Amino acid sequence: MHKNTDLKRVACALSTATRFSILQQGLAHMERFYFDLYNAETQIDEEGQLFPSRERAGAEALRILHDVARDEIPEGDHRRITVKMLNENREQIFEASLTMASLWS
């Protein structure tokens, strides 16, 4: 079972002060990552999301890229979608891109 789920389950049976302390310790290992999307428009992530590792956050960047590519109908013969992942200091640490090209012969 997921670590945070276990923490929440145990914390429900404890006092409010103890519950807050346990949840805070579980979240202490989480880092905030931001996912900026560049396609037809630029969408800057202002809130970010918490992840236990940069690898898990990188997997989320790839999922975002996949979802955008699946949900958007490409316009024109050439389309590029990019997700840039930034750390808590808003420094870019990962980038994933997908280029779609079509050509009539």
C-alpha cells in the first residue's frame, strides 16, 4: 500500500496534534515540481504538484505529454508538444517533447 495512505489511516485514530505531526513528516519527503506545457499555447504551471521523487515527477511529465497528444487534434503538417519540468526553485530539470509530422506524397 502507498506510504501516504498508510500514514493517513493511522493518523485518523490519533489526536489532532499527533495526527498533524505524522502527516507533516510523511509530506516532508515530498518535493514540489512544476509542469510547463508548450504547444499551440504556452501554459505555465503556477501551483505545481508534490511527488516523493524526481523520477515519479518525470513519469508525470510523460503522462501529461501523452494525454495532450491523445486529446489534441494536430493542426497542420508539423506539431510539437513539450513539457518542461521545474523543481521547487523553478529551475528546469527535465524536458520531454513529442513531434508529430505528416507529409503527403
